[in-house]
Amino acid sequence: MLAKDIRQKFLDFYQQKDHKIIESAPMVLKNDPTLMFTNAGMNQFKDIFLENKKASDKRVANSQKCLRVSGKHNDLEEVGKDTYHHTMFEMLGNWSFGDYFKKEAIEMAWELLTQVYKLDKKSLYVTYFEGSVEDNLGPDDETKKMWESLIDESRILKGNKADNFWEMGDVGPCGPCSEIHIDLRTAEEKSKIDGKELVNAGHPQVVEIWNLVFIQYNRLSDGHLQLLPNRHVDTGMGFERLCMALQKKTSNYDTDLFAPLIKAIGEESKQKYGKNEQTDIAIRVIADHVRAVAFAIADGQLPSNTGAGYVIRRILRRAVRYAFSFLSIQKSFLFTLVKELTEIYAGIYPELQKQQEFIEKVMLEEENNFRKTLESGLKRFDDYISSHSKADKIVDGNFAFELYDTFGFPPDLTALLAEENSFSFDETGFNKAMSLQKKRSKDASKKELDDWVNVSEGENSVFVGYDHLETDCKIIRYRKVQASGKEFYHIILDKTPFYAESGGQTGDKGVLSFEDDTIEIIDTIKENELTIHVSKKQPKDAKSRCRAIVLADNRENTSANHSATHLLHASLKKILGNHVEQKGSLVRADYLRFDFSHFQKMTDEEIRQIEQMVNEKIRENIALDEQRNVPFKEAIAKGATALFGEKYSEEVRVITFEENFSSELCGGTHVQSTGEIGVFKIISESAVSAGVRRIEAVTGQAAENWIYTRLEELSAVKKLLKNPQQITTAVEALLKDNQQMAKKIESLQAEKSGGVKEEIVAKIKEENGIKWFKGILDGSDSKQVKDIAFQLRQQFPDLIFIAGIIQSEKPQICIMISDSFTASHGLDAGKIVREAAVEIKGGGGGQAFFATAGGSDVSKLKSALDKAESIIKNELN
């Protein structure tokens, strides 16, 4: 049975059981402060479990794209080493929101597995929660009895809290769960060891395929459990593992989800999969990681140096490293696998096919860049080995961490390189450095949330801000928050005019006005579906009614910038082509930023045309056409633009500025007509990453201020140039004069350097076959001394050069050591100059053959040179 048929049978089965089939949510999360990525099928339903909103459908099912590479659920380092862990995977799931519970969930799961998929009952085991003394919970006998009517009692196993009690996080909805495991071993293997002994023991052929979670409690911040008003079912079945079972394979990677990728990798590397464990691991890593990175990019997450983007970059770099280190693939090739991937998921996840070229270009650029970084890291490693060849032959843990942090070298690669050079690896030191970094990162992002204090009944923050900037309201609940050493309060209102940060638009600011109290709202944020008003103080009387008032100027300027991004997006498509897609945005009151797909730098003429088109639409004063509650499919059919990676409801809001020009699905705030934007000015165009450009712009008063500032600068330049008629001609003449002057100065400096060099050569002394120069060079600068040192290095292959200068009243040291001494005696100029620089109260470094240092104590410069000489002579002896 093909993977696509297995998936469809699941969806068809639950549709027949009155479940609504919904699409997968994006893998990259936008409004959840606790998660970067969707790591389980239930993520998009968190607000229902948290009682923040009501379910529109009591029963739903889907196949959800998930990524587990950060936080609590982190499988990254396991991927490839076994045959059943993945970074990105699909989770088949069915949910009941206050409808059916344990009995129906268990019976439907069993019917699907044994009657529809026809899995052998004698290969299945189930677990149930054994209870927890610390939570004062007894065993889940209810679940056990239900299983007893379906499966032999010997196949029903107790499970501890770690395996059989599911929790959303440290606080929040939770409950007992029942896992279904399958034993895929041969009959011979089964006869030797009973499968129940291998359940949850990490055996690659005895694996969990389905987890049935029964959500019935809420974990409070003090650790106690309270019953939820409604009970829910949340199930998750690993699609890849199910395919392995149904296709009678012993590895997820042998299924048709991975086989085409593995074949392509084998052909490129000239390695046959299944012949060597080390190369097999590398091939599995690449197959898995390419899939994860491609889906993440398709969902709108580009590789970067921070946050979710950094995680995606790490995954891709891990794949490149395995290709480089274990498959000897010396060129960039991961991007070529996107075509195979697209064919595997054709008709299921159309975002891959629609963005195939874009995904390939992003991956190619990332891979090229990392290969350059790898080469730099390898050079750094080689230098380390050369300079420590006479020492204790240990790769220091702090140095290994530097390789990891700067060049992307994980410890296993460093350990491998160390072994190849007959060095040992200080793994303990590396782990210590890694732990310190994790602690710093955790402390920086640490946030303590108190439990919500419920104040009154009502809906959670009904948004009225499209039509009103003020409204009477009441507080539903609030909580205290401590972050970065500061105290804040999160406030939920029954209705609000405040727009919560989302879709790139920053949140509103304003006040809550009570009869005898006023609270400043410093930000409005979105946590899943909750609108949270952030304040620095708690209301005196949270039960009294208040008036919510949005800061009008801030909202108006933000709305103008948001509407300008819509005009900009449409103009980019008109001028550059339909390949342009929005890849991110930031809309504030004073500024806008717009990221879009485009594969080359924009020309000055293109920028001018874009700017002119946007301003033309502003002058036309086009009225806003806002349509609310439009069926999603209807809006798309009419030509509205939807963004990749966004999760849209069944009904959407459509913002149009002139039919056939700009029509987008958007939940943000906008001007009533384009004339309110005033004027639009692009202030920069730059690259974000491969295939993605960024435009930064200002509108209205901010644009006028920017133009006035530039005009004032131009006026000041004209005055400095004595008010010429043609300022460009005057600047060109000035640059020409400067170039001629620079050539004269360079010639004079070369002449002077020649004289200094001659003086140095005359002072070189020879001791025991080694040529030495040590001295303070009056009147020289650092560049001149470096040039002379490199010239002498070519002229004298056995020279040690130690020089001091005083530049800008600060002492500097320069050490150059011929290669023959760095190789034969392990001399390291960088290490030596650091020790010598202590004398002048400074520091420095460099390479083994050349290094410099600076300091603050001029009086000790001679002492520093003497110390450097002494260190070198001791090492030579």
C-alpha cells in the first residue's frame, strides 16, 4: 500500500465517523510564545483545550506536518542514528472537543488498525497509565477495561507517568494516555524475547505508532491538578511508522516516503545504502533533513542566525556536514533533492511544488555559504593541531565549542578530526561550555507566569478595533508576569479596540481608564488566539468597568504603513513579475519593512518605478474595499493573495485597493483611502538571504522628515564645496584630487618603508643559525610594519621579528615568526603576543606565524618586547 493511500484511508475512515477533515496547519508557528514550531497535531487546538475559545466542530481529523528539533521535544541528534526518529514528520490525528471520550477513541483506533489496515492483532501491544502518587492519581482502570474487551490481557501493559501521562507543558491541559505499539520483528526473533519486554525500550522494530491522549485535567503553576470543565481526546499516530508497518519494512527509511531520496543520494555519493552503517546514517540524515528544511521554507521560515531560522539553518548544516564528512560529497547538491521531494508529495502538499524553484535557490545559497564556513573551520582546526603538536595532544573543550559556535562543527565532527590526527577530544570541557551557553540563553529568555486570576464571565477579547478606537469593557482575567527582572501584567478584556501584534503589524498602545485609576497599555500581543494587553501595573479594582482607549496617532501611522505594504506588494508584482511573493513584513508607526522573493538586486530604475507606482496610487486616493467573513475558497477564487505559511480560518477578511491591483487576505488595520498615507519613500533595498530581498520605507510625516534631512545634508555639502552650480561635477573633481593625493602619499610611504626596512636589515643579528630583529620603530604605523614584516618573511626564511611602535599614543607589538620555526618548534606568534601584551596592559592575537597586540602602558613597551624574546628563546631551547 502506497503512503498516499495509507494517508487517505485514515482521512476517509474518520470522515465516515463524522469528523471534519481539516488541512495541516503551517509547521512554523507565528503567535505561540511557547513554541517555535508545530511539534504535535494538537498545537492548532491549544486554545480550545485552554478554554480560550469554543470549538466550531466537535470532531476533526487531519494529517499534520510537525517538527521536533527544539525545546522539550528534540529528536535532532537521534535522527539518522536509528531508523524511526525524524525531525519533520506527519502526525495523523483525530480530536474530540467535549464530545466522545476514551471508549469511542479506543474502539475507533482499534477498528482502523485491525479491520481497515488489517494489522495483525498479535503484533500489537497497548499501554495505560499506572497512576502517580505525587499527583494523587490512581491507575487508569477505565482504559484498561476497555482494552480488555479488544485485546488479550497479556498485551495490555502498565505505563509510568513519563510514558503515559501527557502534558502540554509545565502548566496547562493534561491527562492520561494510552499508547499502541507494534512488534515488527520476525517470528524467530519473537520466539526468543517476548515483545512486551521491548515496549518503550528503544528497539527499532518494537515502536509506538499511536498515542491516545485523554485530556481531563489542568496543571496549575503550583503543580496541582484541577478537572477541566470539558473532556477532550487528542490522538497522534506517526505516519512514517505506520507506513513502515503496512509496507512490511523494518525501517521508516525503506518506505516510499524516503526511498526515492535515498536512491538519489546513493547515486550522487556512489554509496550503496545498506552496506555500511556509517554511510547509512549519513544518507538517512540527509534524506530526513532535506525534507524538514524544504517544508519549513515552504511554510515561510527562512534560514537565519536567530530563533526558528537558526534551527532550520542548523538542520541544513547538519545534512551538509554528513555529506561532506561521511559521503565525501564535495559540492553543493542538497537542493537537487527538492525535485524528488516534490514528486513524493505531489497532490498532497501543493506548497512544495508552487515554491520549488525558490526552495532550491535558498538551499543552494545556504549550502554554498556553509561549505565556505566549513573550509574556514577546517583551516582553524589545522592551525590548532599544528600549534599543539608538541603539547599534550588534546583538543581543548573550549576550542571545540568555539568551532561549534562559530563554524557549525558539532562535537562528533571535532572528535572525528581529532582521532584522524591522533589527538584526544576534551568532551567534558565541550559539554561544560555548551551547558553554560544554554544556561545563559535560558536565563535571558526566562519568563515566570502566574496562574490566571478569573475576574468575571464573558467572551475573551472580542475585537472591535476595525470600527472603534475606544470602547467600554470589563476585565475577564489577568495574571502577573516576570521577565528580564521586570514585572508586568497580562490583562484579558471582554471586548477590545486594541489590535494585537500579528501578521507583521505591531500591537496597539493606549490606556485603560477606570473611574479612579488609569493603566497604561504598553503593548498588545497575541498568545495563540488570546489578545493580551500588557501593563506595568495591576488595576486597583479589577472588577470595575473601564474604557479601553487606543493611542490614535500611533494606530493611524501604523495603519498607513500597513496599507503602504499592500500597495508596495502589488507594485513589486507589476514591475518585477508574478514570481514576487511576500516573505515577511514589519509594520510600525514610524517605519515599514517588506521582505519578498526576488533573485537579484533591484536596479535604481526599478526602485524608482516602484516608488512612483505606490505614490501614484496614493495620489489617486483609492477607497478601501474591506470585506469581512468571506469564505476562504471564494476569496481565493476571486484573486485575493494568500501568504504561504499562514493559517487562515474558513472565513477571511479581504482588503482591496482598486480591483485588479491589490487584493489580499489580511487581518490588520488600514487607512480608509490611500490618500491618508501621504507620501511613500523607499530608504533601502538589500538582501536578506538567498532569493529574498528587503525594502525598508517610510510614509507620511516620517517620509517628509527623511526627505528634509537628506536635503539639509545636501545643502551642507554644497556649502562645504563653496556652492557650485553642478554639485556632482564638484564631488567628482574632489574625488579625483583625493585619488591623486593618495597615490602621492602611498609613494612617499613606500619610499619611507624602504628606508625603515634597510635600517631593520642592518640591525638583524644572528644567533645559533637564527636571524633576530627586536626593536621599537619610531614614526612607523601598524600597516607599514606589517608590510615590512611580510617582505622580510620572504627575504629571510629563518627570521624572528619582534617590533614595537607607538601609534596615537598607544603601544603596539608585532611578532612575525618564519614558518620553519612554527613547524619545527611549535612556536605560535598569537599565543606569544598575548602573553607579552600583559606588560603593556593589553591583548591581541593572530596566526602562528604573525600576530599583533595593543595596550595602554607605553612605558612598558620595551619590557613587552623583551618578554616576547624570552618566551621564544625558552621554547626554542
